[in-house]
Amino acid sequence: MLSDRRAWIEGRDVVCSGVAAPPRRTWRLVLLGAPGVGKGTQAELLSQALGVCGLSLGDVFRAARDSTNHSPTMVTALEHMDQGELVPDQTVMGLLLERRRCFKCPARMGFLLDGFPRTLAQAEALDRVLERGAVGLDAVLSYELPIDTIVARLGGRRVCPQCKSIYHLASRPPLRKGLCDHCNLALEHRPDDRPQALRTRMRIHEENTLPLLEFYRRRGLLVSISADGAPEEILKRTLDASPFAGPGELVAS
Ligand code: AMP
């Protein structure tokens, strides 16, 4: 069973429920990739396959939007998000610090950071937080795909407002048109997936990613993975890649 990730989504002293039994080994991973490469879907599938907790700041912001009580900082963060811009590093680092105990969760088997870090300053802040907790990353998975394919994918992406499951009108349609398979709620087209916001996101991604890739390549952590094909094919490609390919490393899904 996967945890409900409440400690990550809400921060502070909240405790997660629905925690799985400990697996054979712990994985601490970062997922990188342009918007639309299918990173969120891989995060979901990998979390299940490896038994790790999927942690996404995008989910934190979307959950904050659904709540009624916004701090001024969160209001500004959501404005940036809706324009397709990155939330300022200072806000992001504050949220990270608030949630640092998730990196050493005693009941879980590691974590998978989806969409964090996105800037060099965030990568350096993450290093410091992990160092202080005496934990290190096992790998940084970089999902790669030509830009035309990305644009086609994003046009059809739909998300469940409740469980955050991701669908695609063409390649991963829900069982019932427009409704989440799990929650039966109407699927949403995210404001930051709309054309103008998308163009901004792609430009920002390109500006920030190269230094990040170099940062992790130098540390020997970077694993490049083609994000072409169906989600299950990409998952298999990921699990076949180093560092997962070692004998007896994987937890049965
Ligand atoms: P995602 O779901 O990861 O694509 O994130 C959605 C939006 O949340 C992004 O377009 C940003 O506005 C914001 N966001 C998520 N993660 C970060 C981050 N690490 N740094 C800055 N902004 C972020």
C-alpha cells in the first residue's frame, strides 16, 4: 500500500498513513525532464515498483490551491505557477526545509523527487539538506524526448483533481470519458498546461536544465532515459537501466 504523503503535502508535524512494509532496499531518486515528457506518470509507476514515496512540489502547490487558507507567500507562488513560471527559489527552499523529515522517513523506503530541483540553487540546497540528514542520492533520472512530441503530449493531458492520477486523451484515456478511474471526478486541464503558460514553461526549463544536468553528471549520478513510447515501456527501460539493473536490487511490484 502506498502512503497518503500527507507529511509532504501539508508539511509541519502531520504524519502519513497507509505506509507499506519495508522493502529490500532504499532508493533516493530525483526525476528530471521537460514538462510533458511523462515524468509524473513515471513517478507514479516507479513509486509503486520500488515502494518509494513520490514527492512533488507541484502537488504541494496544487493541494494548496484547493485549500481555503493561503499565506501571502503561497498566493504569490500560485500566481507564478499559473503563468507557467517557476516559483521563486526562496519559497521553494522554505517548503523543502519544512518537509526535510520526509527524506529520512523511518517508515518508508526512500523517496523520489519529481520536478525538484529545477534550478542550480535548488540542487545545492537539496545537497545541503540531505548532507545534514546524512543521506545521499542514488541516482538522478533524466527523461528525454524531442520537443514536438512533448507539445503533442501536453495538449491531451488531463489530471484528476483529487488523486492526481494523470491521463491522456489519446494514449492513456480514462475508462469513462472525462472521469477519473479511481475517484469518478471530472478530469481537469491544468492552467499551466494551456498554450501560453506552456511556452513559458518550456523556455524556463531549457534555461535551467542544462546546468542541472551538468551538476549531476559531474557527481556521477545522472542516468539519461528515452521517454519515447508507452508509460509501461518507459518504466521497463528505467528499471533495466543502471542503477536498478544490479542483481537482486529490485522489489517486486
Ligand atoms: P509540475 O507539476 O512539477 O510540473 O509543477 C507545476 C508547477 O509548480 C511548475 O510549473 C512551477 O510553477 C511549480 N513548481 C513545481 N516544482 C517547482 C520547483 N522545484 N521550483 C519552482 N517551481 C516549481
